[in-house]
Amino acid sequence: METQKKYSFIRRNLLKIKLTRKDLSQVSLILTYLRPYRLQFSSGLIFIFLSSLTSMALPFLLKELIDSARGLSPKGFLHSGSRITIALIIALMLQTLFTFIRSYLFTLVGEKLLSDIRKDVYARMIMMSMNFFSQRRVGELSSRLNSDLSQIQNSITYLFAELIRGVLTILIGIALILFISVKLTLAMLAIVPLLAITAVFFSRRIRRGARETQDQLADTNIILHETLQGIANVKAFTNEWFEISRYGASMNKAIRLAIRNGKNRGLLSSGLMFGTFGTIVLIVWFGTVLMSSGKLSFGDLTAFVIYTVYVGGNIASFAELFSQLQRALGATQRVRELLDSIPESIENKNSTVESKNRLYGKINISNVSFYYSSRESVQVLDEVSIHIEPGSKVAIVGQSGAGKSTIAALLLRFYEPSKGNIFFDGRDAGSIPLSQLRKQIAVVPQEVFLFGGTILENIEYGKPGAPMSEVEKAARLAYAHEFIVEFPEGYNTVVGERGIKLSGGQRQRIAIARAILKDPVVLILDEATSALDAASEFIVQKALENLMRSRTSVIIAHRLSTIRSADQIVVLDKGRIQEKGTHAELAAKEDGLYRHLNRRQLD
């Protein structure tokens, strides 16, 4: 009755730790990426089998060598100790060779597979919508590309191989010890249910603890990324020690979780080791009893003990391997969530705009309302309608939070209107392929982002592969060529992280040159001069005039002095249009919001 209860307990709990359908779906992701390398992977499996086979042959040959010294050597090739020794050396050499080839093949497959997954994750990540990025932090996404993918790589290069090798070793080992002595084998296997109970008890805790530790480490990485990205603010507010404390607290929490999980793994491993090697002690004792009765030779007992160590050691190692498998499945799950996310419709890599999708610059924003999905109660835009003729300049002004930059984001289709429509040349924006639409729109933002490469690379970003003559022409129109050639390296000058080696005005002119090189139909200037001093603003304003020439321009402005010549000025307040007209018309309104804003800036 007690035995029945014990096996019932094991059966119930084994169901809890077996691979679920969800886990198998994570494995299927890895199998999908394994497909191009199935030949190398299959070869690796063959060499795992050969390595295990030659490894298990060593105790058998050692048994024959011991028995030969006692006059029990069999006839045939292995009839002498010298020949058995030669066979042992050959088996050892083959085992070493097979292990090396197996390790090389799995490393090869693991590295190539990881590279493929990393490329796909990166591609899927940057093709996601702005709404996706607004709900996630850089550190979290970086963690997906680093720690999670490293877990997957480890599962291919090490974990799978060790699991398969361990299973083969156990199966071959049990077959051989059954051949040597059925009684000893049954005595050894009697302890397995107890070992299984120990594994069942701790495995669930280990799996949960591994996931918690991974999540906490991801949170710690987020703090690291945010601190380094905002290092200027950290130093300006002298918050170095605050950030050190914040990072330390998060790291300490991760350490506590890791130590607690390590304690569970240690209890599991030590319990299994105790059970395994306790079994060996009992087996040796029982073997000596069988030897004394003449039912077992000394060589048989030696081989049996070695095989038992092999089998027991691999059973004990399964605890750690199972824990690593759970971490790998958790990492695969997070990567799969990203790969299964629906990206923006970036249709093709074609750098040219098809004639049927070519824009001429007419824009109609019709009764557009908008709120962010994470803040549905906050209405950012409310029934906004703006008509923009081709080649005209329309300025959108208003206080901070009025919704100006949101209109720019909607024109670029970073987000879709909650209500209403946006039309380009009479066509609904949603009917124009996204990549074709954005290729014809350029943005010069207030805070210019430059990549850490050279000036040439940053200007070329507007039209990758453009000839140097076009790059220089764009730089001249942006009034950037003059300061660029003053650098010793000229256009090959490295601008540093986020363009830190350049002044604000220089960064703006690089951004304008980039936009000119792109040759857009629609231009969006998002407060492009508001952060500049008077001298820099004058030069940048001249560059912007070159950029806006013959282009439909949407100017989001805080400084009203920069938009006096606009064909139309739209005044926003709390997401609603309050006024429309030219500068002269709006400035003449006695109680108009534009006049009030204009007077306040002049004061």
C-alpha cells in the first residue's frame, strides 16, 4: 500500500514538471531555426552516440584488464593484458576525438543559430510600431538581444548535447550493468523512486526562481541603460550616489533571488548526490557478498561500480540540466513573444518610390481625434481639421502639451488616428504603403539624434549609398560644408555618441543636410530652432529656407518669430484648433490666442 502511494505521488508530480504544450511550442521555435543546420546537428547527435559508446566501453575493457591479471581473460583478440591495454588506449583516443567533433559541431550550430535568431529579433524589433516602443524600455529590449539569446545559445551548444549524452549514458549503462548482474542492478534501481521524489519536490521551485531571477536582472539592466543614456542629467543633478544606490538595491534583490534559487539547486544536487553515492556504497557491499559466494568476479564488480557512477552521476546532473532547460525555455518564450508580435507593414527594401505612390504634397487632416492606448482618458487631439496645399508652409503653434508634435507623429503614421482620417493627395494615408509614404517625408526635430559614426555616415543616412557629390551639395545647402571641412578629418570626422562632439547648431545643420539629401515631398520641422542661440538660429534658419523651398512644409514652432512668413498658421489649445490664418490676420485679433502668445514672447 505504501509503495502504491509513493508511486502515485511521483506520477502526479511528474505531470507537473513535464514539458507542457507551451514549452513544446518554445522548443519548436528552436527547431525552426535548426532546420538549415540539420545536417551538422544530426552529425553532432551521431558523434554524441559514438562518444557515449566509446566512453562506456572503457569500464568494460578495464574489467577485462583486471580479470586478465587474475587469469580470467577471455580468448580471442583480448586474450592478453597488452592487447587489452592497446584497446583501452584506442578507445580513449576515439572517445577524445568524438567528443571534440561533437563539441565543435554543436558550437558551430549554436553560433549560427544564435546569429539567425539575433538578426530576426533585431529586424522584428525595429519594425515594430512606435506604440510598441512607447510601452517598453530600452533596457528590456536590450536584454532580449543579450541575456535571453545567450540562454538559447547555451541550450544548443551545451544543454541539448549534455541531456542527450546523459540519457544515452544512462540507457547504455543500465543495459551493461544488467548484463553484468541482474541482482546488483535491481538493488541499484531501487533507490531511483526516492531520487525522483527529491527532483520533483525542488524542480518547480527552481523553475519559478530562475524566471524571477532573470526578470530581476532585466530590471537591473534597464536601470543601467537609463542611467548611461541620461548621464548628463545624473551629473547635472549630482545624483551619482542616488543612481548607485538604486542600481545596488536592484542588484541586491537579484542576488537574493539567485542565492535562494542556488540554495534550492544545491539542496537538489546534494540530495541526489547523497542518494546516488549512498547507493554505490550499498552496491559495493552487496557486490562483495556476491564475490564471496563466487557469483561475481572482481573485474565485474569494478566495472559495475564505474557504470553505476556513470549512471548515478548523470542522474544527479539532470537536476542542474533541468534547471538550465527551464531558464532556456523561459528565455525562448520571451523571444518568441517578440517574434510573434505584429510589426508595422514595411513592405519591401526597395529604395525608390513607385510612381503610383508618388506624393505631390497635398495634405488633408479631417476631423482627427487621438489618444494613446495606454491613456485612453486623455484626449490629445479633438476633431482637428487642417487643409494643406502642395508646396505651402503651414505652422502649428500652441503651448506645451497642445498636441503639436502628435500631428507630426500622425503624419508619419507612427500612430493611427483614434477617429478621423488623414489624406495625401486625396488618398487615405492607410492606403499608401508605409515605407513608400515615409520615404517621401523628412523630419528635422528639436533634439537631433546623430549616430556615433562619421559626419558622412550621418548625412548619408538620408539616402544610403548617395555619391559624395550629392552629399557635399546637401551639406552646402544646409550651411554645414564650411564647418565640416575645418575638421582635420573633414567628412570622416567621428561625431561621438549622439553627436556629442558637435555643437547644437552643427548637429541641426547635419540633420538638415540629411533631410535635403533625402529630397522629401513633405517636410516636418518639429521646433527645429527652439534650442539654439541667436547666432546659430540665424544660420540654421537660412538652411531651413533652402530645405523648405518648393516643398510642403509643416512647421511645429514654439518661437513665433520663425513662422511669420507661413502661408497658414494653426493655433492649438488642449488638442483643439482655436484659430487659423496668416500672421497678419491672427495678430490683428484683439482677444486671439495667437496674439496673446506673440505678445508674451515679445515681453
